[in-house]
Amino acid sequence: MTRVASLGARARRLPLVGFALLYTVVTGGPLLWVASMSLRTTAEIFKDPYGFPSPAHWEKFADAWFKSNYHSYFWNSTIVVVCAVALVTVIGAMAAHCLARYAFRGNRLVRFLILSGLILPPQLLILALFQILLDIDLYNTLTGLIIVYVATHIAVTVYILEGFFAQIPQDLFDAARMDGYSDFEIFWRVTVPIGAPAIFTAVTLNFIVLWNEFLFAVVLLTDDDKRTLPLGIMHFTGSHQLDVGMAATGLVIAILPVVLLYAFFSETMIKGMTAGAVR
Amino acid sequence: MAVITVESLSKRYEGAAAPAVDDISFTVADREFMVLLGPSGCGKSTVLRMIAGLEPITSGTVSIDGLIMNQVPAKLRDIAMVFQSYALYPHMTVYDNLAFGLRRRDVDRAEIERRVQAAAAKLGLAAFLERKPHALSGGQRQRVALGRAIVRDPRVFLFDEPLSNLDAALRVTTRNELIRQQQEIGTTSIYVTHDQVEAMTMGHRICIMNHGKVVQIGEPLEVYRHPADTFVARFLGNPPMNLLAGKLELGDVSAVVRFAGAAVPLERKASLASFAGRDVTIGIRPEDIYESPPPGASKSFARLPTRVVAVEPLGAETLLVLSLEDSRDELVARVGRATALRSGDRHEVALDIEALHLFDPATTRAIA
């Protein structure tokens, strides 16, 4: 009886497994293809686009890193993304704490203004941002890009964090107030540690998105030594030549941190997104 | 030493039609355990939160030892509060939860250690100090919440329905534990509950609230025996007091109240004069209705013909639901477990005349 039932259950699961496999192939396939191309020369790739890397040209990574300025792009990306994520997390968490916790006058208006950033397409902002950065002498600087990243990612950060913070029971805040803690100490010692899963989710999401950000970077940075990784790919794609092999190597260098981050922290991230009430 | 005085305290939330707390006043003496009792939404928790400093006061004053606290922030009032949800910090161990308030007050490390260990020993938490709250049972969490208040050694304890999340058995033991702790520590306490058993057993005095107002304040048995109005009469006691419609007739030297086919002679008090010939509400508690007058009793009893609608044996006693002749009213009587009465029986019960309460039907207030 149980054997029959378990067979039935397996049969019912089959479409789900099939879909998961298909999804893995669709998403993982291109990744593997780029990874294999990163170890092959452009000539080899043109000869056989789907071939296996044999021999594997590991030296291409050293070439990209040192000869094609990737160490500089990587460093620029790291500075910009780490600073922007740190700032957007601190500012976003404080804003989310206030919106979730305090019934101040204009609370709804402030929330509306911040969250309306979610629906603004970045293309709409690009001209205005260009002009503003030019006016305040931050055009073509990493600082300018960091500020733009912070501004454009506050909305999604507040959105993720406020929902979570609002679920933290009010009694915890009242208890901390009676214990003598100030508003900032309550934020720091109660909201932040309890909201850590959500904060972690916001950090990871923002990191991934900003690490791959192209549009603002390409418009707001012009000097080669200030470019971030996604712009580095352009190094191999000119109007007259296309070095597919090196572009693939560059792509792998660019996406490696994100893939590693996701591989190690995806579970924690999903937990943070789906966590229920704190009890 | 701490005397809490609440004077003409009111709270009105923006946009609300009626005030949540409406002009209430009371005083809690030093070392007294005062219970605020009332149904959900009567404003008792709001009063507590205003005393704690967690809720702005619309009008009136809260004073501790004569000093008005209205503008004093919660952290400077030296009050500890135990919350209904326990409000334990989920990311901290039991030890850190207990020590959290002391650390902010710059108590030195050795003293924190001493106080936390003492409270943990007192509350049986010594073995759990390194655990996080999620690894504790409901009763243990409740004790941590209490311990957090105790270690602070505050002037005043406030309790906001601290037992309502516990199961029935644990509630009884924790209640007894709380009574013992309060007797030992002797700190002035205000305890909010909607549970009349907690109120009756724990409070030195009970303050009963309804619709944001204080209805009656007094010692538990005093309030139980002499309810100020029909709300208190029904709210205290389980099953609640029976209320019946009747009419008062006054003679020159005697008074008679007639209801449900019975005519019960009463002592003719001066306060009854204005109710001569008028409708009154008669109250009688279930335990004051007897299957038959107890043998040798010196009290006088009134006989009331009834029909048994239901018999509810509770083990130690039995509840009888009785319908009255000539009226649709029903009575509940609490009788001995050995009763032979069965549903459908006709039976004449005996009412203890001295235990009858009279209320004004218009105002619901007791007629003294």
C-alpha cells in the first residue's frame, strides 16, 4: 500500500523535477558556456563555438588581470560597491526603522516619496544625474557614482527592511525604553540584531545588483582608470574588433564574486526574505 | 517607598469618538498590590502605559511620591514593566536579557553578576542563563520577564496581563509564584488583567474599569460582596450574579420586593424610600441560592418555584440552570455535588434574603 502510494507521489513530483531541470539548463547553460569560453582563445571559439577547453588557457586570466587593466576595474568596483552598499544599508535601515516604528507627522508622505523610487526607470534619471554631478564636480569620480548608487537603491532597501522591522513586536521597543535606552541605542541594539536576516538580504541583493550595474557607470565615468568591472568588458569589444575569448574571461572575473556570494549565502538570503514574525 | 497617584487621567486618541481613558483617579499606597481589572478595551492597559511613560497623557496627572511624572521620560521614572508578550530580546541569552537594563544604568559588572545570579536562583532560572528565549518554555520565559523586572530593583512594578499567554495549570503556579515574590519584595505594583480570579487572589485592592472609567475600587471581597453596579456584579464571580427584574413595595414599617411570583420581605432602609412602587433589578449570586434551606441556619430564606433546565456537574459542585415561573428569566444556582435534581424537575429553591442585592435599573447603580 505504501509502496503504491510512494510511487504515486513520485509520479506527481515528476513534472516538478522536469521543470527544475529545464530551468537549471536554461540558467546554468549560458554560465557554463561563458566559463568554458573564458579558457579558450577567440580563434578556437570561432572554429567551434561549443567546444570543450582543450588545452585550457589559464594564462588568459593573468592577461586580463594585468595587461587589460582588470585589477584596476576590480578594485574600482570593490570600492564603489562596498561603500555604496554600506551607506545604503545604514541609511536605509535607519529610515526603515523610523517608518516602521514611529507615528510621526508626514510618515506616509515620506514613505511614499522614498518608495516611489521603486517605480522610476533609471533611464529617466540619467540626464539629470549627469548634469547634477557635473555641477557639483563629481562627474567622472567614484564618489559621484557611489552617491548615485546610494540614492537609487534606498527605495528597495527601505522596502525590504521596513516590512521586516514592522513585524518586530512593539513590546521589545517599549521594554528597551523602560530599560533606559535611547532611540538610537534601541535601533542599534534591538532592531539591527533582530532584523539581521533582512539586513543581510538587502546587503546581498544590493551587492549583486550594483556589482553588475552598467548604465550609470557607463554614463558617469569616462576615464579608463576609473571604470568598474562591467565597463571593463567593453575593453574587448570595439567598433572594429571583438575579442570574444577575452571578453568571456573578463565576464568570469566580473561575475565570480557574485556567484560565490550567492552560492554561500543564498539560503540565508531566502530565509531573510521569507522570515515571519519574530517570536 | 513609592506612592502612585493618578488624578483625572484621560487619554483620547486622534480621531477616536470616545476617550480610551476618561477622567480616572486612584492612589496606590506604598508596597500595595493594585489590580486594574476590566474587559478587553476598557482602557486598563492604556492607564498602565501612561504610568510607565510609554503613552502620552491627554490630560490629568500621574505622580510618584508626590512628583508629577507627566513630562518625565520612561527611563527616568524608575519603573519596571512585565509585558504580556514577555518582550524578551530574542537575540540575547537569558543572562543578557536579565542584565540588559542594568548595563544601561552603568551598574558595575560584579554587581550585575550578583543581581542576575540572585534573581536567577530565586526564579529557578540558574540552569538556563546561557539559553536564548526560543529554547525556553512559556513558563520559563515568563519567569525571565519577571526576573528582568526584579534585577532592576525599581520603585514600581507594572504588570500587563503577564499570565495570559500561559496554559491554565501553569497560570495557577505562576500566579502563586508572583504573589510570593511580591510579598517578599514588597515593591508597589500595578497589575492589569481581565481575569477576575487573578484579581481576586493577587490584589490587595482591585480597581474595576469599564469603558475607560473607574467603576469601583476596593478590597477583593468587599467588591465581590458589595458591587457598585450591575457591571461589577456580573463581571466578578463565575458564574456571574443572577439579575432579575422586580418591583419594590414599601409599607410603613416593612419593604417587600416582588419578582417571579415571589414576595420577599426586606429590611426597610431609608435609601429605599425613593424607589417605592418602582421597578428594581434584583441580584443574587449562584452560591446564595440553595436547593433547600441549610438545616439549623439562622438566616431567613425566600422560597422560589422553578423548573430545572439543565444540571451541570463540575465535580466539587453542581450548577443548576433554573427557569422561573411567570417569567422568561433564568437563574444559575451553585449547589452541592450530591443533588438529585434532574433536568425537567420542578423544584422550590431557597434564596438567602440577606444576600439579595438591589440595583436601580435606570442607572444600574446599587441601591445601598
